[in-house]
Amino acid sequence: MAVIATRGLTKRYGRVVAVEDLNLEVEEGEVFGLLGPNGSGKTTTILMLLGLTEPTSGEARVLGLDPMREPLKVKAQVGYLPDQVGFYGELTAWENLRYTTRLLGLPEAEARARIEEVLRRMGLWEVKDRRVSAFSRGMRQRLGLAEVLLKKPRVAILDEPTLGLDPEAAREFLDLIKGLKAEGITVLLSSHLLHQVQEICDRVGLFHKGRLALLGTVEELSARVLGGGYEVLVEASPGLEAHFQTVEGVGRVEAEGGRYRVLATRDVRSELARIAVAHGELLGLALRRPSLDEVYAHYFKEVAHAA
Amino acid sequence: MRREGSPWTGLWAVFFKEMADHLSGLRMRILEGLILLSALAAVYTGSQALRQTVGEDPYLYLKLLTTAQDPLPSFVGFLSFFVPLAAIALAFDAVNGEYARGTLSRVLSQPIYRDAVLIGKFLAGLGTLAVLLLALLLLVLGLGIFTLGVPPGGEEVGRLLFFFLATLAYAGVWLALGLLFSVLFRQPATAALAAIGVWLFFAVFFPILTDLFATALLLQADPFDPESQLRQASLALWFSRLSPNTLFAEALTAILNPAVRSLGPILITQLEGAVLGTPLPLLQSLLLVWPQLTGLFALAVLLFTLAYVAFQRQEVRA
């Protein structure tokens, strides 16, 4: 059963279309990335899934429930980490979470136990009595994730979870998100930092101007858009494009002197190496997974050309 | 489309959190200090003035609250000045402050409705003011017993209770106004300024306007026709009652002064058989100000409803 399903979901603000005709299914236990630049409709989609914004048309189902009709049941099982998550600065981390447990209606003993558990897990137990106003951006973000876990959610929706974090903190945070997946929590995350989140996403949906333009795994998308799921960088003698092109599975070859960029649907490193050695010298060979940024840029360049 | 689940879920969590914030906040401490100091000063001078006449007045404590001695206004005067300010100070950043801190979307993603947030905030403000007022009243009573040496009578305590309720209704009006502006304006400073602007208008400019209006109306009246004069005077009074301040002042006048028999123009024929200067029983005084109290209550409900509707339609994202 799809945990999140939308059919023809549309949101308009006056004449501005924020999200148009969104059809999306997120399966249980997967990490789904809602990717796209700022203002492409990611946050609006998330708010509609939580019942915080009313869709203009179409419908959404989260865990089989309609977020507009039964928002309380949806929100009891779905954790949400907003972008630019804010806490009450004059309260301590512990007090902030205590307020959340009260809103959740958890009994006292249970609340205490859960708060301790999530704070320890996020590495914030030592600073639980510190005011949140003294927290760094990374600590706030982890406190936000702690709050999401407080619910013991079946689905976690994270809006721009790595925004504003330094690379190290971002990597740590992505590891924490991987941990959610290991626990069986379905994760829907949105981001405009495509390269950062691509490796933790099982599937991604690329948004462009309110429309879901591409949907699939990173490999599928790069195969479809760039003509190859594998990108091999070769450094060898010049003039080998035609030879490389004959290898089975190679989609496209870009050459610049002795540097080649080969896009293929499978790992063609050994064939390329053989060709390079046969016709001259092989200086370097590297396999690189194409980044989603390229997929995105390439796809929308093509779309713009076609239009 | 019907939504399911109770709108009251989480109400008390919001209420207690907000109330704790108010009671421990610096803003409230400053207000408490201000109100306490001015109230004590007013009561002290009042009690000095009353000392000479302790034995003669059956409603000593009501006098204590309403006696003004230059240059200080009475306790009631102080209160009607400070209560709107305190209410606005508690409410002006209630909603837009949550937006600014980025906490609103987080709170609303918990299994509660927006109703709980808004109602909880309103009730917390009202609760805070109730605690403050009650403490102040008891303090004044204690001080009165201390300086005057006479315990308050049952009728007096009853009147003080209704004075308390009327003040609470008045505070509710300004609280709801502050809440409304905190929903309408994204900047807390703008909301505060707008609310204080409205308060200034009713405190300073509205009386001037009503005076002008009344004078203009009287000039229109036929000087030889008392009926037309009465009509114009009633119209002027009606106009002045559009202000919550007038309603509150009238309510206090009748509640705290049992000798008051009418809040409008009265004809000599209506006074036939009346023993002037004798106090009315509490229930009769209450009957006199029932419209005023209802008006204050209705105004608070109306403003709160506007805030509620605006908040429900607002987008969550900042």
C-alpha cells in the first residue's frame, strides 16, 4: 500500500500556480526525495499532505487518510520538520519537547521516557537544560528531528533538512535520516541541494514550476535524461571518440583533447580501457555516478529548447 | 467538508504554556510593577482622605476605589488606563511572534487544530489578567482593612466581584483586539502600534469627537421644545456608547456607586416618589448596567471571531 498518494493535487494562489496536477505515490519504508529549486512547489505539497493548506483541487491520502478531513489522525502519525525550524528560544531543549508531548497528549511518564530517548539519540542529552536560543543551526535541526521522533511516526516529512548546515553537519544529519529508514519509517524529504540528498533517496521526484517533471530512481533518471546511468571519465590519447562510441551500452561521448566523458547504461570501464590501451596510452579511468544537478540542468535545458 | 476530531484537543497544553510564559515573562513583570505602584499610591491617598469619614459611609471600600485626590486619579481611574495597555501588551505578538520564530508550523503539525492555539492564547491572556486583577483587588482590600480598620460588608464584596468581572470583560475586548492585529500584521511592532493607536483614539480623541457631536446636536435642537432636546441628548449619548471605554466607565459608575440610578438623561417625572441619595440594591445596579456589560462582552466576542476567521484562513508558511 502506498503510504502517501496524491491524485491530480493542485494548489493555486490567485492566478499563480504553486502545484499543478501532482500524481505521486510513496511506498512504505522508502526514502523519497522531493527535489527542485526554491519556489517550485515542494513546501506547498508538503503542507497539503499535512492538511495545513487546502488543495484547490485533487486529493491526497496519507496512510489512507484524507488530511483535510482527518488532520488530527494524520498529524498523530506523521512527523514534520519544517524548513527554518524554530523553537521557543527562552525555553530549554527539554522544555520545548515537553510542550510538544503535551500537545501530543502523552502521559507524563511516557513523555519523560520518550524525550530522554530522542535527545540521547540526537546527541543533545548533555545540553537538554540549555536554552534553545544558545543552540547552533545544526543543534536546532537535530532538536527538530528529535521532535519528529517523539511521535514515533510512521512517516517523517522533512523540509529542506540540510539547509544552512555546514558540510560536516549536513552529512551527519543525512546519516540520521538513513537511521530512520532502517527503523522502517517512510521518509519524504524536500531539498534544492540535489547532489547532497541524492545518495540517501531511494526514489526522487524532480519539481519544476509546480509540476512533477521527472520521477524515478537516480539511475533511471540519469539513464533517461543523460542517456546513461554510468559516467566514465577517461584520460587517454586523443581521437578515440568513434572507438568508444562502438562499445555496447555507450550513450554519449564528450571529448576534450585527451579527456573523455562517456555516458553508458552499464559499467563499460574494462572495454574502454582495452580500446584506449590498443590505440595509445591510458592515463586515467574513473567511474562517477552522474549527479542529479546535471540531470536537472540537462533536462530543463532540453525542455526550454523544445519550447 | 467536515473535519473530524475535537477542536479542543491540545487547548490546555497551549493555555498552560502561554500562561507560564506570561507569568514568568519580563513584559508582565514590568506591567505588574507599574500597576501595583500606581494602584497602591491611589489607594493610599484615597484612604487618607477617607479617614475622617470612616463612621459615616456604609460603602467605604467602594469609595476607597473611586476617590481621587489631586494630582492622583482614583484606583479605578488608574485601572481603566492600564488594563487596555496590559491586555495589548499580552496579545500583540501572540500569533505573528510565532511566525517570526518559526514555531507556528511546528506546533500546527502536532495533532491539534488551529482553534486550540488561538483560544488557548486568548484564555491564557485573560487568565493572566484575572490573576493580576484579583491579586490587586485583594491587596487593596487588605490595605483598606489595615488603614481604615473596618471589614468590608457583604454587599460591598458582591459589588467588587462584579467590578472584577466587568474589568475582565473590558480587558477581553483589548485582548481580542491585540490578538486580531497580531493575526493581521506580520510585524509585531506594527501590531502593537496599531493596537495602541486604537486605544489612544478611544481614550483621547473619541471623547473630543463625542463632545463636538453633542454640541452640534444640541444646536440643532429646538430651544423651546424639551422633547427635541431630550432626543438629541439621547442620540449624543448613544454615539458616545460606541466606545468600549464609555461602556466600561458607565458600568463602573453604577456598580461602584450604589446611589446612581440612571446612566442617561432622566425626567423629573421619573423621579417622583424616589428617595434621592438612597443606595440601590446590588441587583438593581446590575440591572442598570446589564446593557453595558453585554455590549463589552459582545465586542470581545466579535473581535475574537474576526481574529479566529482571519487566522483560520491564513497560510502557515511564513
